[in-house]
Amino acid sequence: MTSVEVDAKRPETLWRRPESVLLVSCYELGHQPLSVAFPLAFLEHAGYRPSALDIAVQPLDAE
């Protein structure tokens, strides 16, 4: 049985995979992205592996 098949039986594990959760900060430059930093830390502490994107620094890729 592959890991994908195992994950299909336990959908909560899909959210724990890298990049399954993406947090996006939409503030302009000059502001710390705390609205993303706090949830990111909370999710990491809970065992998730979220990614974060600050679109003031790094543009959103359409793909």
C-alpha cells in the first residue's frame, strides 16, 4: 500500500504534508507579516508543515 492510499483512508494526514497548507500575507511593505507568523507557528507546533508567502516580497505564482 502506498502512502497516498494510506492517506486516502486517513484524510487528516493530507493536511500534514508539506505545502498542503499555504498561508498568504497580503500586507504592504513596512509591516511585519504577523498575521501569518502566528498561525504558522501554531500549525507547526501542532505537527503540520505549512508554507507561507509574503506577496509584498515574493509575487504569487499562478501555477
